[in-house]
Amino acid sequence: MKKLMLAKSAGFCYGVRRAVEMAEEKAAQGVPCVMLGPIIHNKNVIDRLAAQGIRTVDRPEQVPDGCAVIIRSHGESRAVHEHFAWRWIEVFDATCPNVAHIHQIVEDAERRGRQPVIVGTPDHPEVLAIAGWCRAPVVVSGEKDLEKWLNCGEDRRNLPLSFVSQTTSTKKIWDNCVKKAKILCTNAEFFDTICGATSKRQEEARQLAAQCGLMVVVGDRQSSNTKRLAEICGEFCPNVLLIERAEDLEQNQQLPQADMVGITAGASTPAWIIKEVYDKMSEEIMEIEKSFAELLEESIKTLNNGDKVTGTVVAITPTEVQVELGIKYPGYIALTEFSDDPTVKVEDIVKVGDEIESIVMQVSDRDCLVKLSKRRLDINKGWEEIEAARENETVVEGFVTEDNKGGVVVSVKGVRVFVPASQTGLPRETPMSELLKQKVRLVITEVNRARRRVVGSISRVTRAERAAAAEKVWAEIEDGKRYTGTVKSLTSYGAFVDIGGVDGMVHISELSWSRIKHPSEVVKVGDTVDVYVISADKEKKKISLGMKDRSQEPWTVFTSTYQVGDTANVRIVKLMTFGAFAEVVPGVDGLIHISQLADHRVEKPGDVVAEGDKVDVKITDVDMENKKISLSIRALLEAPAYEEEDDAPAEEE
């Protein structure tokens, strides 16, 4: 054996360390108490606590009256807590903060009418405790188990499901379940609750195992966390040895020869056991003592509200981002404290493994967690950028978060910027609420950091951008050029369309080949339309636009579709004293003379047809030179009589 390497994250995680320290503290204080179940999965630690007077009971009923109880790091069900409350038994809750957080998630999910699904080992104490915070929990051990449960009924795939994971599960198991659920389920949400310390320890073990010819995993053989480590090491290293104490090495005297040997340990393995193993395998005692001293110093360093910290993202859920800070407590950034942008998707900004800066909002020793805020850190940086934007008159972007009669409030880099109504760019009668939740561009016109007052203008940017766009349009405009524009207003004679900073007019006759009475029959304000330039007067700044498709010239369409003798379904568009005009194809009308409206005498066209009626007619004549069409309803009505005469036998002479 030439080289011995110890994984940096070997041993107690912050949750386990907190539980053991709590038990040792109560023992030192002489508080009469017992542990409900092994406080952690490590027999050596349990035996040491028993020697200090903290014994273990298996069931809540076994806790003596008048004696306090320590809830183990795996947590307990709601029913157990209610039992102790009913008996007035003092509880010292050593539940791992990450596990307690899962209790809150499943409890809230059920309150919202969702079905909690727990990914983990069904009989593991942690999983049993999590399930105890639901009325009807579902526990699946992996992808196949999940698929089997979902396939028991079609309705299960459509249920609102909330997925959580046992903290000590592997990332591979969780990712496979998430992947399967996303394929099969229609309404699922996922909370990646694998402990950040666990993920970090597993990744370090994976990397170390890939370099070593022998991996020694130290921990209790009943510990799920330790067994997972051994499984992971076995995927990358040919020789893996799982031991509980240094003396176990004596039973394995024929250790495989390897140039490099790695040591890692489960989350329930104390430093003194790891040191025993290391001492047994190496003479480099001072090196490991220094390493543990450094790790211990890092784990107990304190934080204060307002401190700026850098951590590693270890999990992203629908409600928060979990950050590993390298101390005994985990850090959490609620989504409301992540960004001031209401449309932002956390997954688009950070990924698991990324480093992230934030500010400490609260260190909770009771809940054993650190509340962080990235948004507030951004606000502090935002003030500097706001002041620079005012100095340099640069354009900034923000979201409108509030409105009132006086104007709107825009959040820019987390800083509230007031925009007076006169500077919003909205027409006078338009309510300010039209801008709510919209992204806007503005310039900063006033900054008073002492009073936390910032004023901005949207219209100044809008006017400048519109002027620049108009200048570009006028420089490049030419007859026939096509634009995509927005309908700004309608009049009785046409529609005004914004083609990018300049308004042009589409005359009513240019809106459609069909006969219309008002532009609103074709377009409405706000519509996006394709137009082309008919003419542009750069001196008078007037643009005439068209919308009609010139490739569909009506007379050509008519002559290629119909000929004399054909029947057509037409729309009556206008009544005259001498007959009715009907639209044969858009843009081409034909005349139905009063004598051709019926097979009887008609006093006035309105007695037979009305504007808007659809009728079948026969095309009786087409004047190509003058583009006139004669139509007849009567010809179709008389046709059966003509056919009967043709079919009748000839009279004998």
C-alpha cells in the first residue's frame, strides 16, 4: 500500500452531529431522558451514550412518566409527537432539519389536496416517520416500484402527485423516478430532498473509488447511508471493504494489494471511529488530526444576519433552493427570496452544483437551518447599478409590480422605481393597471438613496426608440415594400397601422376585396397585420398602405372559376329599384335584374331578397370588356319545367 486517502466529507453530517451533541449535552446536564429508538444508526455511538446514562426505548409507551425523550435524527410521526404532548412528556427533538423539512412538504401537499409519494426504503425509520405525516402515503423503492403503482389504475397517472425522497437515497434512484413520473404522470411536482451532505459524500466517494484499488467504508452495517456508500464505491472500485471499527481490519488480514487505498465513512460514523481506522492503516497520524481539526472548525463557525455567504446548490424544489454552506446547518433560499423577477425560472439561472452568493436573513438554532436571500443581495448590488444608470443615462429593464392613480412602481434589480403617470407613455384615460406585470424599459431620472427614492421615465425611452425606428423606416421606405405592423386606430374611412415607429393609413377600399361598410369588419385595434406600401410622401410624412392580396385579383379569380351557364352561391350586397347586386367572389359583383329574381312578377327586390342573404344563381352572361356579370335566380327555378318538357313524349299528328 503506497498511498492512503481520506474522503473530505467522511463521517457525521450536521443533522447527525446535532443529534449526538444534543444527547451528550442532556447526559452532561443530568437530565433524566431516554432515546426513542437508536438516535443514529451506529451501535458504537449508542453504546457510548448508554454508558453516559442515555438509554434507548423502542416504543413511545415505554418512555417513563416524568422522563424526557429525545427524538432521533430520523424523526417520528405526527402521532408520536401527539402521544408525548398528551402525556405532557418533554421532547428534545433531534430530527435532522432536512427530514423535518420533508415532513412539512408532505403535510402541506396533502393539505393542498395532493397525493404525497415518498421515494425510499419502505421500512427505513426515516421513511416511516415521513409517511407518518400523511393520512394516505405512498412509498416506492425505485423506478419499477413506481411504475407498478401507477399502472394499477389509469386514474393514478392523473392524480396531483407530490414527490419527495428519503434524504439518504441515491441521486440515480431519484432521477430515474422523476424521469418515469414525467413520462407517465399528468400533474406531478418534485421536491429533490436528498440531503446535500449525502449527495456531496456520495460524489466524493464515487470520485475517490474511481482512483483507488481498495475502498474502505466505515460505518454501521445497519445504516442505509453506509450501505449506499458501499454500493456506490463498488460500481467504481474492484475491492470494497465495509467495516464498523478498526478491530474489524484484523479479521481481514489479507487485504487486497493496491497502490492507492481510499477511506470514506457514513453520516452516522463519528470522527473517533474514523481516526481509529486511519491510525490502524497509516502512520500519518498528525495529518488526519489536522484534517479533522479543520473540518470541525468549519462545521461550527457561526454566521450573523446580514453576512454575505457563498454556498453550493445541492437541491432545487418548487418552493426553494437548498444550499450547502459547509457548516452544521443547511441553507435555504425561498423562491420569493431568489429573484425579484416574477417570471424567472430558477432552473434557468442555477443548476445543482453551482456556487451561489446570498445574504443571511436568519440563523435558526431551533429549526437548525439558515434562511438566505439572493434577492436582497441583488438589491444591494442593484442600488449601485441604479446610481450608475442615472449617471450615465443608460436604459434599464424592470417589471411593473404596483399601480396607483399617481403612476406605477417598477422593480429594477430589486429596487423600487416610481414612474409618474405622465411618464408611463399610456394615453390619459388608460388605467395604470394596463402595465401590471409587464417588462418595461426606462431611464432613471432621480435617485435619493438616503430616502430610498428612485424616479424613472418609460415614455422617454419609448419616444427615443420610436424616433430612432421612424428615422430608419423613412430612410428605407419604398413603394411595394412589405411590413408587419400593428393596428393603432380605426376611422370610418380606414385603419392606421404602426409599421415600426411610423403610422401609415390603409384606406377602407384597400382593406379587403370584399365590399365592407366599416374597417372593423376586417381588423380591430391591436391586430398584427401584413401590409405593403402603396405610396410614401417623405416631405408630408404620409404613407398610404394596402392589405389586399394583389395576387388574388378578383376578376381573374372569377374568370378562372366560373363561366356562363355555371351555378354559384352568392351573397346579396345591395338592393336597387331595378334589381339586386350580389357578390360572386370577393371584389366581383353581378346583377340579378328584378325580372330574374323569381319565377313570378316582383314589385320590388326587397320583397324577395335582403342584404346579406345567400342565394343560388345561374350565370347567364359575362361582359369581359366592361367586367359585368348577369345573374338569374329565375333560370334555376324554371329549369325543372324545361327538363319536364324535354322528357315528354312527342304528340302524334
